[in-house]
Amino acid sequence: MSSTAKPVKPAKPSKASNKPAVKSEAKADSLICDPCETLGACFERHIDKSLTPKERDEQALFYAFAMSVKDQMLPKWRATRQQDRDTGNKKVAYLSLEFLMGRALGNALLNLDMNGESAQVLKDYAVALETLEAQEHDAGLGNGGLGRLAACFLDSCASLDLNVTGYGIRYEYGMFAQKLCDGYQVERPDRWLRDGNPWEVRVPSHNVTVPFFGHTESYIDRDGKRQYTWVETQDVLAVAYDMPVPGYRNERINTLRLWKSEATDDFDLEEFNQGDYTEAVARKNLAEQITMVLYPNDASENGKELRLRQQYFLSSASLQDLLNTWVGQRGPDFRDFARQHVMQLNDTHPSVAIPELMRLLMDKYGLSWDQAWEITSQTMAYTNHTLLPEALERWPVRMFAHMLPRLLDIIYEINARYLDTVAHHWPGDGGKLRAMSIIEEGDEPHIRMAYLAIVASFSVNGVAGLHTQLLTSGLFKDFYALWPEKFNNKTNGVTPRRWLAQSNPALAELLGKRLGEGWVKDLSRLSALNAFTDDEGLLKAWQEVKHGNKQQLAQLVEQECGVSFDPKMMFDVQVKRIHEYKRQLLNILHVIHLYHQIQQGKLTEITPRCVLIGGKAAPGYAMAKLLIKLANNVAHMVNSDPLVTPYLRFAFYPNYNVSAMERICPATDLSEQISTAGKEASGTGNMKFMMNGALTIGTLDGANIEMLEEVGEDNFFLFGLTADEVEALRPHYDPRHFIAKSQALSEVMSLLESGHFNLLEPGIFDPIIDSIRCPQDPWMTAADFESYRLAQVQAAKAYRDPHHWTQMSIRNTAASGRFSSDVTIGQYRDEIWGIA
């Protein structure tokens, strides 16, 4: 349907103004919909109310249709909240700075079992469901695996009928839209809300104010007790927006509550009337900056300060919301609060919630320190997502003193009391006190937020077996010695609804025919596929599904990258955040090796392949951005050589996001999970690829280890040093030795150093070359190259046998049941949250 075509169905006379579909800034009219109204009637009402025939383009029809789907959820949404209130179910608040939700329409229709009804309704308007789905913007609420995991967890919580509310920030702009200019990443604003968000409902009754700056004063109350108050603060209004999270074909609709920052007063009217227009609106602008953009560039002091403001804004608003709800229902009696609540901290970002909960309980509700600490330490649970010490957040004490002075007082008190425990455990060990202190001393004292989270939480979990082992034996070994009972592992998972049933409908249909529909809620049922790996009918159908998915991805790559991918070639894919430890560089070096081999006529071990890399580099991460440039320069040389392209094609996918992954994942043959062992906490992309039948080439890192355990070494291309071997090699690592030992790597380095890929830009890749040759290279790229190359030879050989490759593909899908987020959330439910 063209953007101006009228629907076939005649429209009723308009009863409303000729404005586009109702935007979410206003309280949705759909809140007063008839609970018995059908989807078709809702859709007709929204079109009739909001659109003239000339305005009914695809974007406007999408908006009206999404509002109609939301209308269908509203009665269940209300009923869910009422049920949780009536039954007194324990409530989990999942606090995360990111929720990478992707598009919502397809997921909602799948979970609500409305695909068939939707297609019929839209048929009357001569528009396909797929056309409307393509109009939706990816929600710019996250960046990488952390945010996507949070989204998967919300889906599983609702599908398992658990009372869990997600709390996040309603960013006006996403991280950024990635463009490529001459091979370089260029960041453009990602204003995902420019056309509104039909899924959200503004809930002003839950608005709260969040304080900043000012100073602390103390006084003696009537009972002779010293009390504290935070005064002369600059307050910011936190405005609540709710988005529904439907469970899979049950009656539960959970909530993702997002906070938007606004000024408590729009501007100083007196200053404005006196002509000082800039200063009059300065406070309004400062307030709104907090939720303006996801992950500001924290390379500058202003960026760091804004990041901390975001974290405190999220934490304070969410805790106030929880406490206000409790007091509204139970009064200011907090004796049962800890038995009824858990706050799950998704990494260190919301760990400032710990002193904030203490502040609210003591300063606002009058609890003693011991009472407040008992509640706080029994409700906080911390998930760690990194093994990189530099990724553990540390905030300058002076920044806290300026911005959050009352919280700094509380953190010092927490630290003093906690260090008394440390001193009793290790008497006379001053070094241990300094090493374990929440306050890191030095010329510029810092607050170690991970340490704060461990001290105050009743549960500390890693996200893969190796990750948790390395946390307890390395990064947090002293804390483990002090409180071993706190530590546990919860291997990450991904939702099979979005990442198989929705994103790969052809394979989902095939699985349904073979296994029945129950696998969508119980992914362990996929293990039954192992009985059919010799079934020629299944093998043929499996190959047809994969080929169809590859054709669709080839069209997308042609459209976005201008590179022609041949579906008959192996699709070799690495899509994730660009970071040195994830080693996109190792992948690029292998592409250069293949390119050189083909040019030399050495084709005996060459299996034609299309290599796809995608991901964003943080704006302040110079080396990661240089890796994107190298990938694009190498791709240009590969794709412009007619001798090479029959055997090798290479593309960098720009602006990689959830919607792109939904097309990439089902089409991938070989999944690259090649991080340096001991550096990746878990990974979730690896699970999505496995679930869709891709084979993995990877190291013994993160959840790769558990994936290997499930599928077996015969169905996994393993290479590289182990985490222990990496650490053992580190003191005497000499990359020159590994380069000299590998003829392939020597030839690749010669090509790089000759400037072959940057003839008109001399020297630009010298930092990359130097990093490979550096004995202090923490990623040990040179050490793993030859092992990686040999594993790639084995993968290429295996792909030349389609029958055997398809059998391995089926076994990977069959083994993926362990990596459903339903399994992970079931473990959180039983072993951390303790909820029914």
C-alpha cells in the first residue's frame, strides 16, 4: 500500500479533529474503551477518531493499530494489578538502566495469540501486518546485551505469571543512530519517540520528586535522637510512563515503568519577565537533560556527572514509588516490607538505590539505622555482568559530595560498620581493610559501587558458570571468603518467544508440526529433535527454512550495505557491541587471511562464505571506532576484487539493533563467539544463534562453556586459550613468537603493515598493528589466531557436507532448551526472590 492510498474499507464521517493518531503524551483515550470491544472495532474507532482519509498512511495506520492492540490488553492489565494487590503476592522490582525492548507489536500479537485476528482485521484495510510492523521504531531504551537480557527477563516473568515490575528510564533519544562515512562510524541522534509511542500510558498519579545538590543538616528531635535532613536541594520531577508486558497466552500483563525527568516549575517567571530568558529556563533544561539520551559520552566530567544523575534519578524515583504504594496500602508500618519486596539490581548502575533506600526509610519515615539496614540488606539483590575491573563503576567522592551529599553520609556510615566486620574477620590486616573498603583512598578518593552492592545485598550472582567462578576466585574473592552464602550463579537465557517463535516463523512452524506447540513455553521439549537427525524429510525441510531465511537476510544486506550476499555461501556472522575483548579484530584478521589465500590461488581449503560484522562503538572509544574503519576498508578491498568475490564477501552492517538481529539470527550458519577466555561474562547472542540452528565457533568463555556441554564438542568449533592459560601466559606473553610461528598471521601482518588496506590514509591503522604486537595486549589476539584459523578450516570443511552440517544444526537447536530465559527466571524465582 502506498503512503497515500486510501483503505478499501469506507470510512465513517470523522467525529474528531483531523490530527494524526493520539500521541502518548496525553492520557490515552483507549483507557476508557469497552472491555468487550473487538480488535476490529478498536481499530475502526481509532481511525475514525483520529485520521482523515488523506492521513491514513502506513505510519498512521500502525499507530492506530498498536493503540488498538494495547486496548485489548487494558482489561487484563488492570486485572493483573488488582490480583497482585488482593493476593498480596511478593513483588520484585527489576531496576535496570537499560531495557532493549525492540519493536513491541509482533511480540504482543504472538503472546496474546492475536496474529490470525490481526491479519483478518487488516485485510479489510488492504494492508499487510508485516507492513505495519515495519513502521515501528525500535525502542531506544538500551544498548547491548545487558538491556536485551532485561527485556527477555521481563517477557519470562510475565509468561511465568510472576509479579515483577521493570523500572527504567524513558530516554528521549537512544544511544545513537550509527551511520558510516568513508568507513568511519558517525553518530546521529536516535529520536525513537519522534512519532510517539503508542504502547505507553502516562501515569501522573505516580509522579515523585527527586532531590539533587544542597547540603545535609542535623538536629535533635523531641526524643533526643539526632536526625538528618537534606536541604536546599534542586528537585526534579520524575514522571511515570507505563508500558504493558504481556505474558505468553496467559492472563498476566506486567508493567515496565519508565521515568521521564521534568522541571518541577517550567521556568522562573520573574526572571523571564525581567528579560533574562536564558536563565529563566536553565533549570528546566537541566532537569530534562537527565533523561534526554541513553549513555551520555562519559569521557568528559560533564558526561560522568550526567551518568550519575541518571542512575540516582532512576533509583530514587523507583524506590519512592514502591514505598508510596506500600504506605498507601499498609500505612507507615514497614515490619513486613522486606518479606514482600525484592529489588534486583541489574549490574552496578542502580546500586545507588542502597543508600537511597536507607535515606528514605530513616529521613522520611523515621526508622532507626538498624531497622533501615535490616530492610535494605534483606531486599537488595545484585547481578554482576562484567569481569573487567575497569567496567566496575567508581564515582569520585567529591562528585557525590556535591550532587548527593546525604547519600555520601550514609555510604560512609555503611562503610564504617562494614569495615568493623572485616576487621573482626582479618584482625590486624590493614591491607585487607584498604582493599575491601567501599571508599578507595588516594589522591582522588572514589566510591566502589560494586563493593557497595555486595555489602548491602543478600544475593550476589554471576551470569554464567565460568563468570561466577572467576568472580569468587578473583575479582570478589575476599568478599566470597567473608560471605560465601551470598554468592550464586544464574546463567543467562533468552526468550524463545521473540528469538525463535517470532523472529523465525518458518522454523517455528516446522517445530510445531514435529513437536507440538508446547515448546514455546517449555524449550526443553526441543531435545526431542535429536531423535530425528536421520529423518530425511526433516533435514530437507530444515535446509529449506534456512535457505529462505538467508535469502531474506541477503536482501537486507544488499539494501543496507550495498553488498551482494549469495545464500548458497556460508553465512559467517558476528554482531555485538564493538569492544576489543569481543575480538572483532580476530575475525577481521581471518578475513584478510582468506582474502590473501584466494589472491594467491590457494583455494583447496576455501569454502565460499559471506562474513557479516555489525555493532556500535561507544562514542568515546577510539580503538573500537578504528576497528569499524578497518572492517569497512577490508570489506571494500574484498568486495571490489572479482577474483575474490566468488569465494568471499564481507560487509559491516550499520546501525545494528534488535530488529536487525531478528533477521540476522535465523539466517546465520556460523556464529562467532570469540572473546578472550575469561573476559565475557555470559553472552546472550550466542544463545539466540544456537536456538536458531547456527553452529558456534568460540572460546571457552562465558556461556559458551555451558553451550558446549549441552551440544557436545562434535557440534561446536572450539579454539583458543582457556582462562587459566591466558592468566598463566600473561607475565611472559610475546606476540612476536606467535606471529613468527604462524605463516598465515605473518602474511596478514605484512599486508596490514604495508598499508594495503589504507593506501590513501597512511598510518591510520598503526594503533591496531601496535596493539597486536604489544606484549601487554590483554586480549592476546596473536596467541589465539592460529587456533582460530584451524577451527575455521574445520568449519569450512564441515559446511561442504550439507547433510552433516544440517544434522549439527538440528542438534544445536535441540540443545538450546537450557538457555531459555524461562529457565533462568525460574531459578531467580526459586533461589533468590522466593516468590510463588
